[in-house]
Amino acid sequence: MAVLRDRPYVQFNFHVNLGDGVTNTPQAGFQEISGIGMEVTITEYRPGNYAFNNVIKTPGLNKATDVTMKRGVIGSLDLYKWLDDVRNGINNGRAR
């Protein structure tokens, strides 16, 4: 059964907020988290009536990688409830 704790989880290097905004108590602890990354592509554009012979660089698409959390303990039922909603087709699989 999930139980919230007042002290940190032993041997776990990462304290994870599960999206409900509670940051004063540890809700989950994981030994390894990988895949944390983000990329912003650059779009080069040159208007046809631009006076100079160079391009303008503007931010393009934002890409985020999948995050993998391994060997962890979760003391909150929020993640399980969200996964259960996704499995049952509630909320269209979006995070709350």
C-alpha cells in the first residue's frame, strides 16, 4: 500500500514530483532516471523582400524525449490512478 513519508527514501538519488504540486514530502524515489532531454530546432527563414543577403534564425519545433525511471518506490497513489484512468479510457490519456 502506498504511504507518504516524512523522511527521504534510502538509496534513492532522485526525488520526483508526480504533478500535483506537493513538494514538501517525498512522493517517489528512484535510483536511476534517464532520457531527460529537450531539443529546440532552429528554422532558417529569409523573406523575399529582405534587404540583406542572409537568413533569419527563429526557434522552431520543441521536442522532448521519453523519461525512464528505474528501480523506484512510490508512496503516492496519484501515478497508479492516472495509469488506471488511461487503461480505462478516461481523460483521453492526458495528464491532469
